[in-house]
Amino acid sequence: MPWCEPCSKYFAPSAVSEDGRCPNCSTEIEVANAHGSITAKNLDLKKLAGVEGDEDVPLPWHFKLLVGALVMYLSWRVVDLFR
């Protein structure tokens, strides 16, 4: 949403002049997206997670335990279905 600092006002994109200036004071308005400068192209999830380089991160032991328990439970449900 376009914001004019000298006027301290938000403007609708259609209210800004064609050359990107404030209709009241004629200063140039920069139109930023809702999340600032973060976009899908410049977001690095490995850097945010603290992983350096292209090294692979092993799965946590509790995730493996959860998957194992899920497999055992679903296997028991299949066996119980045919009993």
C-alpha cells in the first residue's frame, strides 16, 4: 500500500499519480508489498534454520518413533479389520 511520509497518509494505488507521486505534495511514493522485502525468491529456509551450506540434516529420533508407532497402529487396524 502506498505511503506518503510527509503527508503521513496511505493512498489507494489508483489515487497515486501515474509517475508514482503523491497527489498532495508531489513527493515520490515507494509502493512496498505487505511483507516488506521478503519474497519467495529471496527466502532461504536453510539459512533461517541455521544450516550451513548444502549439508543434509538427519531426521530427529522422535519423528522416526512417531512414524514407527503410526505404522504399527495402522497395521493393527488392518489385522483387526479382517478378524
